Amino acid sequence: MESDRSGIRAESQLGGSGVTLSRLDLERSAASTGFQVEPLEKVFRLLELLQLVRLLNGAGEIHPEILTTDEAMQSIIRTRPALKLNALNVQKLKA
């Protein structure tokens, strides 16, 4: 993993949406699929981001816990004006 860029240390957990992957999990997945660890980590992170966007655009809900367990970061994500406006617009369209 690119711990210097991703903010994830080798011993930390990856995930926030019920699936938590450790460095060992990533290495096992890489070994079984033939992919490198770093691209797999990026794919898992992108899938989390995709899930967040689907919930935002589909239900008008902001779920930062999908991306991070850090409560301060969750608060920052939850209060982003663009995300709040998008969520409000989706909720209005669904009403």
C-alpha cells in the first residue's frame, strides 16, 4: 500500500462500510487474483466512494462513515455545501 499518500498505514484497517481489509487481507487478495496490492487498495477505495455517490444521488443521503471512521472527517464531509445541496435536490425530486 502507498501508506505515505493514502493516509493508511500498513497495520491499519481499510474500509468503513462493513468491509474492513487489513494489509494482510489485501495481500491475500492480491496473491489469489494476481493483481498488485496497491491497485487493489485503490479499487476498494473507489468502490467505497461509488457507494457514497450512489446513496447521495439515489436517496439524497450523505454517509461519510462509508469513507472514514474519523468522526471529525465525517463531520467535515457531512457539512460540505455541495454535498448538502445535492442531497437536498435529490430529496426534493423524490418528494
